[in-house]
Amino acid sequence: MDRPPVSSPGEAPLYQRVKDHVAGLIGRGQLGPGDRVPSEHELVALFRVSRMTANRALRELTAEGWLFRIPGLGSFVAPQRAPATILEIPDPVADAIARGGRHQLETLLAGPARAPASIAAIFGLTAGTALFRGRWRHRVDGRPLLVEDRWILPALAPDAPQATPSVLVPHEQLDHSLRASLPPPDIAGALSLESGSACLLMTRTARLGGRTCTFSEFWLPGDRITLTGTSRSAAQ
Amino acid sequence: MDRPPVSSPGEAPLYQRVKDHVAGLIGRGQLGPGDRVPSEHELVALFRVSRMTANRALRELTAEGWLFRIPGLGSFVAPQRAPATILEIPDPVADAIARGGRHQLETLLAGPARAPASIAAIFGLTAGTALFRGRWRHRVDGRPLLVEDRWILPALAPDAPQATPSVLVPHEQLDHSLRASLPPPDIAGALSLESGSACLLMTRTARLGGRTCTFSEFWLPGDRITLTGTSRSAAQ
DNA sequence: AAGTGGTCTAGACCACCGA
DNA sequence: CGGTGGTCTAGACCACTTG
């Protein structure tokens, strides 16, 4: 070969240059969803690289969601990912703790309770069924940041009374929802909020074996908590 | 070689078996965060595979967040990813449209405007710089669901005045934040809300070439919008 | 010096697809 | 049949780390 045995220093690796080339075809709009991208063999000829290198480039672009591949047919531009339709939101308490904040937990309520109709419906039970209920307040660096109100199905979490909150009960799936709401007076008081302050209300339903095993409401003061996330997307 | 030239039919590829082995060491707790995993050379000897196969296994596990690697030192178990800390939030408008809702868009404001200090700071400019500003109201099935207030850097988006909102300006990165807030009177009016109603306030900063090119505020009525997401996690 | 990962090659066999 | 991707090998050179 008349080419250096490996990539020249200071330059991007060969597989990265191949990736950039194909990503550029897509990013500049020269290839759109469903269009065929150059085959491994064509990239081998174009870049004078081995097939393993071309394969790695297309394989990684596939893993990153740019392409899909059909053996025997070719590699194609993947359907447009709707940009920014997905926000990744870190758990605020775990986040605060990870940043080194001092975390305190106070139990406001803990014990058996009869489920009101609205809660019973979530568990698929009839109103009045006995559940375990707990309410905890989390402080980070002394400030109340979160009130957690949790209902637990005793049958699926026999040791629930001893369970600490935010240590999740075993689960297979978590469903979340998030909305803005004005807190009821007891929540506002627990968070040291003036009445009329907006809160984020996050709910979390944990499922195990197809059944709801815990339902939690998280109240977060709207002016003290900001959820953030970052996503990347090609210029379009 | 006394081994079949390629993986036997019906069995997982060799690189996958190596991945499974290493992931199993982590998943069963035999190796914890910071622990060293077998080197490529050790996996070559253990599985009788080529180094490229062992390399692919460890490289993919690294891309998937299981490991981190230090050239010259070894491969190590990555710090524990806190389970269920990531919440995926769909874009509410795109979501409503995807569900088949009838979408209407009204322009409440559009034209050049001087940036107040708070906005200028986001763009890294001085207060009073001329930006393009637009405000739009989105209705889904006739109900106001979103007021979008957008500031655009004209230099990076020359055709911004013609741009429709929610059609993103080209960008490389989006930063989002989400919090609860009480809307100012003009926003409350545009959403047909009583004063004192809680709203979700989402902000989106789009960056291109390392510079902020658009900044948007999205006001969503807290009682009409619920953001939802699902995540799966192993029982722990 | 010995071990690590990072990259690359020039072949190979296979299954699958469409003409 | 030829083209596609999926996998695999047995080497190689390099930069980097630790002793």
C-alpha cells in the first residue's frame, strides 16, 4: 500500500471520516429518509479503506439512529427523528444529591390507609381497600425541595413499611406524568410555600408483573426546581 | 483452526457472547463501578476469539454506558447509572398533532425587537441588540394549548421572519428546562386562563456552531397539559 | 519492557435479496 | 448470478501507561 499503515497523526480516524461523509450527505439534505447510502463496497473504493473500516462506519451510524440496514439490499437513511420531541429529565432529588447537596428526609406520614376511589382506580382495586401510605419531605441543603406521597400495594411489597422512599420498590416499568398545579394547603405548608405558588406535580406509577405496585405523587416547588435536559440533532 | 469459521447457526455471534459475559459480571454484582474488567487480551484467551472481536465487545459496551476505557490502563465498570432518573417527555404539541388533533396557529406578534437584558444575556449579546421576536398561540381542537415566545438571532437565521414556529431553525444542540410558574397577565389571557392558574414553563435554547441562535419560551396551561413518559428498569 | 487500548488491513465464509 | 450486509480472523503499527 502507498498509504500510511494507520491514520496520520492529528487527523480523524478513517472510520470517522467515512462516518462524517455519510452523515454529511444526510445532514446537508442530499439524502433523505429512505434513500440508499453508499454500500460498504462503494465506501471501500471511495476512501481506499478496508471493508471492516467501512463496515464500522455504517454500523455505528446505524446504532446512532441515522441509518437502517437490510441484509441483501443495502443501507438507507432512517425516517426523520422528530427533533426535540423527547426531553430527558433527570430526577431532581437524585440530581441534587449527585451534585453533592446535603439530603435530609423527614417522615410526615406512614402507615396503613384505606384507598380513596381515585387511588384505588389506579391500582385496579375497589375504594376502601387497605394500602400502605407514606408521605415524606426531602430537603436538600436544608430547603424543602420535594414532598413525596406514596401508596403501596402491600401484597406486592410486603416490607413496604420499612421501605425508605426514593429507594424504589422492585418494578419492571415506570410511568411518569408531569403537570403544573397549585398545591393543596397541606402540601404548600410542608414546602413552606405561600398559597398561590405554582408547583410541578410529578406522578410515578411502578408496575410489576403487569400490576401497579406503587403510586407516588411528587410535589416540587416551581420556583425552586428547574428540570433540564439536552438533546442533539442534526441541522435540518 | 478447530473452531467453525463463523458462529454456529442459531447461536449468538461471538462478540455478543463476549458482551454477555462482561455484562453478566456487572449485572450480577461481581464487578462494581470502578472495577477493572478483563482486558481484550484476556478475553481473546478466554473465548478463543480474535482481538477485533473482543475489541468490538468492549467498544460496544462502552458506547452503551457500561464501561469506560483508559488507554494504557484498562477497561473499567462505569459509575452506576441511577435507575429511573431519566424521564422522557414528548413534545406536547407534536404529540397532540400526532394523535390526530386539529392544529391551529395564530401569530400574536412578529417582527424585530430589541433584546432586554435577560434575553441578551442568553445570546451572549448586549442589551438592546436587535433580534427577531415572534409569539404564537397553538390551538389543538380549538383549545389554546401553548403560547410560544421566540427570540431569534437574525445573523444565524436570515429567513427567520418567514419561519413558522415549531419548525426548528437548524441547530446542533437543544437545551431544555422545565418549571412551574404563574403566567403573566398577557400569557394568561392568551391561554384563556384565570389569573392564579399554574402553568408549565418550558424553555428551549437552540445552538448552532457553539452560539445560541434561538431562545423560546413555551407556556402550557397546567390543568390542560400533562407530560407523560415511560421508562423500563430491571427489578433491583 | 510489558501491558493496555485505538486503529487498520486483506482476506474469508455466510445468509439473504433481486434479477 | 452478483450485490448486499453480518461476522470473523490473524496479523499489524501506534500512543499511552506502569513498573
